[in-house]
Amino acid sequence: MNRPLLGIFLVVLVGLFGGATGPVERFAFREGLTPLSINTARLLLSTSLILLYAAVRRRDALVPKRGELPWHVLNGAVGIGVTYVATNIAFLRIPVGLAMMLFYLAPFWVMVAARVFWNEPVTSLQGGCLALALAGTWIAVGGIGGNRPDLFGTLCAISGGMGYACYILSGRYGVGRKDPFTAYLQAFIWGLLTVAGTALASGEAETLLRTSPAGWIYLAILAVVCTVGVYGLLMASLRFIPGSVASIVSMSEIAFAAAWAWILFDEAPSPEVVRGGALIIVSVLLLSLGKKRAGPLERGPAPEKTV
């Protein structure tokens, strides 16, 4: 297999495994766990693996530089904590495919924030893509007379994308700009502390003690395959293909998420979701293809999908 094909194959695996996140979280929920306890365990296991790697290969990443700690805390709390928990709630309340499509609005929140806070110019292509994405979102959520999904679940999916947009912005303008791995590690550490602290304060952490062995198997899959595995595969793919190509191919995650939901839950997307989702996918693809001219759309210090 030649190098570009190998890189594309690795990113397809990213989509396959990342797309399984929502279904696996649903199975964990059925074992008596909650979004807070699921992501406490997921972050605990995945952060432990990342810490082990850092202890062997990147000890300098264990302690952030002076003055950067508040930004790492914010990046972890919002970019990881909000992203993980909000999207988990969305996967439980609305169709998996729809939740993934709404999450993929993240590049547009990056574009808007970059314009507002860093005065990045917005090109006509970007503006057109944003309008197309918003139209697709309106159609997908039943805005023209279709079946309307759960409002709270819809808002959680959008919030998850906004949380991840903050994470991307940290990689472009903040602590992840010079040292992506340190930002990635610290985001997981502080994301874990934020989610675990909330789970302990709410009492939901106790569900981890009462769950079945099957529940822990699902949690292990989330941590090893859907989190650390996805990151490792994407980083490996970047040795063979450009990041822009990886970003486009990784959108296969939307299709895989819908396929997993159809196979496991007989959850077929509604006509509104198909039509609206098509517009969202086309808009993100156009934005990615125009990346060189559209400054705000850049990859953060971690894979395009951290959910």
C-alpha cells in the first residue's frame, strides 16, 4: 500500500472508531451510568494512558509553563469537559447521526470567534458556507415542518461543537500553538478534574461502583478505542497525508456514526436529517477545501474529533 493510501486508510479508521462513540455511550447508559460518570471514567482511563506516554517520552509536558496554567484549566474545562458531557447527553436524547452533524458545526463557531475576538477576515466563501450550514441545521431540526428532535438534546449537540471550537481556538491562538502535545495532555488532565469533580459533587460518580462488568467494558472501549486510539491513528496518518486531506476524510465519521446507529439501534435518519445533513456536510467540505484562504479553519492540538 502506498503512503497516501495508507494515510487515508488510517483516517477512515478514525471515522469508524470515532463514529462508534455515541452508540457505545448509549450502551454504557443502559448499564446504569450517567453522562457525568461515563465521562469521568472515560477521561480517567484515557488520561492515564496519555500520562504514561508522557512519563516515558515527554516529561516536560507534565508541568505547564508559568503563566499558562489558567489557560490550560479553561481549555480542559470547556474544550474537553463541556464537549464530552454535552455531546454524550445529545447522543442519548437525539439520533446519533443528527448529533454528530450538529457537532460538526464547530468550524463555523471557530470562524465566528476568530472574526469577533481576533479580527480575522471572513471571505465570501466562508460567509456562504456559514449560511449554507445554518440552513442545513434549520432543515435537519425540522424547521420547515418536519419532525422536531428533543430541544435539549439538540442544544447539547450544538454546545458540544462550541466547546470543541474553544479547543481548536486554543490550538490556533493559545497554549496549544507552540506545543500541541502539552496542551492536549493538560486539557485532558483538567477536563478530567472538572468532570470528575462535578460527578462527585452531584453524587453521580457512585454509579461507577454499581455498574456491571459490561459497563466497564464499554468504558474501556470509549477510552482506549474511541479516544486515545482515534488520536493515535490520526497522528499516524499525518505522517503520510496533509492535515487538510485528513480533515476532509475524517468527516466519514458522520456516515459511520449514522451507520452504527442504524445497525445497532435500527435508527434510520429522517428525510429532514438527510437533507439538512447533506447541506452541513457540503458546507464543511467547501470550508475545508478553501482552508488556505479561510484562515480561521485550522486544526487544533488534537484530532478533529475528540468526542
